[in-house]
Amino acid sequence: MAPMLQGPVIYVCITCKRQGSEDSTLDNEPRPGAQLAAATDCAAAETEVTVRRLRCLANCARGPSAAMRCNGSWTYLFGGLDTADAEALVAGARLLATAKDGILPWRGRPEILKRGLIARLPPLDFEEADL
């Protein structure tokens, strides 16, 4: 069984290219996703937010990509991100952590997390009450 998370987690794809670009990244330059991960690490310093790097979020057409979740919350996937969006990711993760219903509120959500939303996925134990 996977360990329970203690706070909000942001998963950043380190293999992401820039949206619509060819794979022309020089060998000595980190990919845009890796740059986003590094910027998000810096933005999350001294907060309760954990940043985890991973190799693919399968959102290649709209990269760089990141996802966020907390215990019992919905999981959110975002695309079209840039290093300038690192603080917005951390702010969104912190907002999600305070959501009583596990849904990232629209009000107060940074703009990039509104227009860059790709999907939201329910928690594993989710059951729709009124179908």
C-alpha cells in the first residue's frame, strides 16, 4: 500500500518540451519540464508543498505539464506551463489543500490554473451521490 501524503504534492514532468516545439533541446540544456520542476522546487521552499519529478504525464501536445493532489482530493493536470508559473502551481496546491470538498476552487485560483487545466480526476474512493 502506498504511504499517505502529508500535504499537497505537485508532480512535474521533467521530459516535457515546450508546447508545439520539436525536440531540439541541446544535450547540455535541461528540457523545459526540468526547468519548470527546478523553479517549482524553489517556489515551494519553506512551504508544506512537496514537488516530485516524473518522466511523463502523457500531455505532450500541451507541455510543459504538472499535476497536483492532496489526500482525498481530486487530481488536477495542467499544461502549457512555464517556469514563470511555478509560484502559481504552489499557490494552487496550497489552495487545494484547504478545500473542504477536495475540489480546487475557481475563485482565488491563479489564472494559468484556469486556462491551463487539462483534466481533473476523482479520488479513488469517489462515488457520485446523485446520478
